[in-house]
Amino acid sequence: LRAGGGAKGAPLRGAFIERLNGLRLRMHPGKSRVYTIGEGVEFLGFRHLPGRVRLRRENVRRFIARMRRYQADYKKGLVTLEKVRASLIAWSAHAEHADSGALRRRLIPSFSFG
């Protein structure tokens, strides 16, 4: 839901819940709230904001941790370069759906497997 937060969003939330009830649906109590437009909405690993889409911080943190783990495992011979490359390509393709060009240009070259 997107609207003014707090008391302003309460009437909208109530109307939305009524509409869902009419469709025999319900909102998850712990996962739904009224957002202001400026906060954006998290969906499928992205934060959708007015005029832009960003990757969630947790998504980036997991990618960095995974690449560091792959670096260590590659040095030990536990993971192949093909596996690392496939993971890197998959994450990069996912990240391309966000406004993440600068982030990808900064992060990807920071990992070496030589």
C-alpha cells in the first residue's frame, strides 16, 4: 500500500482490507503496512522509489559475502572459476533491473580470482 503514513494512511488501509475481504483475501499482518511514496516499496529484491529502482542493501551484502567466500574457496580449489562466473553473471543480470550501473562498475572489479 502506498499513501500518507500514520493516521492519514489508516482510512486507506481499512478500505483496502475491505476490498481484499470481498475477494476472500487478507493481508499478512506482519508484512503489510502503509508506506509514504518517498519510502518506496520493497519487492523482489528491489526498493521501488519514485523515478528509480534500487537494490536492497541486504541483496548487495549477500553478494559481497558470497564473492568473498568464493575467493577463499577458489584459492583452496573448492570452487571452479566457471561456478564463480555463473554466479557473477546471474547476480549482475538481476542487478541490471535496478539503477545499479555505478554499483556494479565499482563492485565487480573488486573481486579477483587469479
